[in-house]
Amino acid sequence: MQYSHALAFVTLSLAACLAPLPASAQECDVNANPACSAAVNLGVISGDTGNAQVQQTGAGERFFLIRLREDSSSQRDLTARIDLAVPAGLDYDLHVRCHSCSGITRSSMNDGSLTETIGVRRTERALSTTDDSFTVLVEVRHRCDGNCNPWTLRITGNVAYDAASLTCN
């Protein structure tokens, strides 16, 4: 009997996500399915010195490019943390790819308005004269709900990473 309750909950949740969006959601186009090739360039931050940040606020689905630049000649990996703060009552997911639209992907798909976080890194190559800079493609994807409250995307360079980080070598 427990399974029928769980199935009913999943069915109702899925039905809510598939329902037509309210007029306010259609006006801000939260589920626009933008083309990856139309990514907005957020510029360049250092991946191995300081803790520079880039921040973007918006509503709906978007693609962004960010370049992690090597600024130090020391043997340090290039790293960044990408956080998507999702407002209450919304559900967005965060997807990050190495280098381009067809790169390796890592996703954060928490339920509801929990913050989505993904770490990225590139291992320092042995030669200190080699530029290890690289580009990351970030996708904010609408999952469920239909209001236009803005999310905030924050990318911070040169942060500690863990084993779950996306490695872009």
C-alpha cells in the first residue's frame, strides 16, 4: 500500500510540472530552451590566484561562457565553484560542460529551491610555460514552476575542490 501513495505523489508532481505555465511565466519565458550556441560571455576570471567572482541574475533558461585563466606560474590547478541560488517556489537545475556545447557534463539537480553547486577544475600540466586556461559552458535549466522570480548565478575562481568536481583536461 505504501507504493501506491508514492506513485500518486510522483504522478501529481509530474502533472504539476507539465501543466501549462501561468501567463506571468509565459511573459518571462522561463522554459525557452535557448540554443547553446547563443551563450552569453561572462568574461574571464583567474582560476589559480585570488578569489574573483562573476555574478549574473536572471529569470528563465540561459547559457553562459566563462573563461578560467591561468595567472600564476606555480604548479596550481585552475579551479572554480559555480553556484545557482534558486528563489523559493522555483526549481532550476545547473549543468556545466567543459570547453563547448558538446563537452563533458556535470549536473546539479536538487529538488525545489535548494542552491545548485558544481566545482570545476583543470589539472596543472607539468610545464610551467604551458597556458592551462580553459572555457566552461554553464546552463541554467528550468525544471518546474512558472513564476518569474530571478535566480542568481555566481562563479568564484581559485577555490578548493573535491573529488566530485568536473575535471576539464
